[in-house]
Amino acid sequence: MHYHIVLTEVCNLQCRYCYQKSVKDLEGQLNTKFTFDFSAPPQSEVDITKLEAFLEKDLNPVLIFYGGEPLLEIEKMKEIIDNIDIPCRMQTNGLLLNRLPKKYLSKISKILVSLDGDKKRTNHNRGKGTYEKVMKNIYSIRKWYKGEIIARMTIAQDCPDIYEQVVSLIGDGFTSVHWQLDAGFYRSDFNEKEFTQFVRRYNRSISKLICFWVQKMKRGTVITLYPFVGVVSSLLYNEKTKLRCGAGQTGYCITTNGRLAACPITNHIEDFAAGTLDTHPQTLKKFDVSGRCLQCEIKDICGGRCLYWNRAHLWPNRGDDLICTTVYHLIMELESSIPTIQKLIQKGIIQTEDFKYEKYFGPEIIP
């Protein structure tokens, strides 16, 4: 299974769609939906010996360093890598990539770096100079790093131009990209008129991006745009899926005090507690989506979008309907491209294997 381990809840950025919204939404009435426990410390106090013993009981464990910003706890990360020999991944904002020695960075075979597109967009969302610092660090490790570097985007409601931003990242040298819509995670940020306009523009931009992606295939290149690759893979293999992220099924979050939760966003919510490091991985509590997702015609491809979103239900039904419109559009547009993709496979221009990918280590399939 995949385990996101929270090394710290502290971050060295104050992004518009994360920090600022969370402060504004403190009165979001989540306490009427869930029971919270904020007793965990801000930095990880997980005992390495106990962590190792827990992971040894899992046949195929993968550890994803997570935060906050995990590179604020470099010494803890180094201690884990020195003592536990399993595959490692990392989700980071990239500002401190230059501080992790090559010896350790080379053992993290997939790095998800938070960039929201081009310099203007990233700096607008994440702070002046952020893009330049992150790209400098990425360019410095590309000379020797053999693993996969994935651009990890957040698409804000005032920025629906997914096509332009993904193409910009590809132009900057990224061959792997995924994105998450900043929608449905805060009660205070739903405006029906504005979000309806966002959905229309975003869907048009998705259609344009799919056309771009397929055109690249015709020249023999399948760019790893994770939402596209994941859905097309399921369509090609006639695969049914549960939650695409694996939360509460094939993946969990290890909190700073060693408790396990369904996913990082639920790490303080007792309703999503799955066990502790003393629990055998096979007996961790399982979680499924519920409600409207169970009756949806595309549930076997979508999987339910997000466990937290599904259970928290922070937006009104109209808002959730609009979010689901983006999912439906994405899937239908990709489904319409399948005949072309199959012909390209038959001609040997691309291979079925081009759509295989590692599941559950972080990239969003359903944004």
C-alpha cells in the first residue's frame, strides 16, 4: 500500500487557495459534520523502529513524504531513508530541493512539485519569486536525477485556462503533469454564477488540451498527463475503479503522532481514523464513498472524486452538480478519443504500455 507520512504540518508558503482560504473558512461548520482531534504535534514524532516494523508487515509498501512542506524536516527524512529500505516518493513545493543531499534525493524516485503553470500564474497563487526559485532547483537536479518529476497543479476558480498552463509546463520540460480543481473543499468559496462561468471555460480548455494530447500521440509521444492517462487506461482495459487516489483502501496517511487516517486531508478527523502503527496493515479500517456517487452512471470510472469531498458535502447540491459536470466532460471527451488511440496502437505508433502508470502515490486522476 501507499502511505503518505506527514513530516510536518508547517509550510513555508501561504498560497491563496490553501492558507488564505483555510483562515477565512475557520467557521465552515465542519465541527457539525465531523469530530476533530488536534492533539497531534506539528512535527512528526513517529518512532522510526515502530514505523519500520509496521511497514515490514506490508508486502509492497511505498512511503510518500508529505507536509506541510516535508523538506522543512530534512533530518527526519534522512533518518527514515537511512533506516527503512522501501520505495519513496515526495510531494513538495520545491523551494528547498537544493538542500536535500544527492544521496537521499536519488532514493526518492518520484517527486511531485507544486507549480500552477507559468511564472505569472504560479507567483500569483504562491508568492512572488516562487516560480523562479523552484525552477532553478528543478533545473539543477535534472542533470543527474533519474526519477520522475511531476508538476502538481492547483486550478483556482479564477484561472480556468488549463490548456495554456499545462502547455507552458510542458514547454518548461515537464513530461508529467496532474492537477486538482480548487472546488468543493471550503464552504465559503461557492458562488454559483462565477463557478458556472468557470466550468464552461474550464471544459472548453479541457477539450482543447485533449486535442493537443492526441495530436502528440500521432507523432508517437504519450505525454503523462495523469488525469488523461488514468482514465484512458481504464477505458482501454475495461477497468472499474474505486477512489482513484486509493484513500482508505490502498493508501493511508501516517500522522505526526503515528496514527493512521484515510488520507492527508483527514488527518485530524476522528471519523476517518483507520488505526495506528501497532495495527496490522491488512486490518486497517476501510472507507468508501457514499450518497450520490453510488448512483452515478460514471462511478466506475470516476470512483467518487474525493472521499473527503464526498463525506463533507460543503457546497450545496448545485455546486456539487457543477463539479461533477467537469468530471463527466473529462471522461466523455476522453472516451470519444478512444477509437483514434486504438488505431494508433494498432499501427504501432504508440503502445498500450504507454498508458500504464503507478497508482495511488499522489497524482490526481479525477481533478
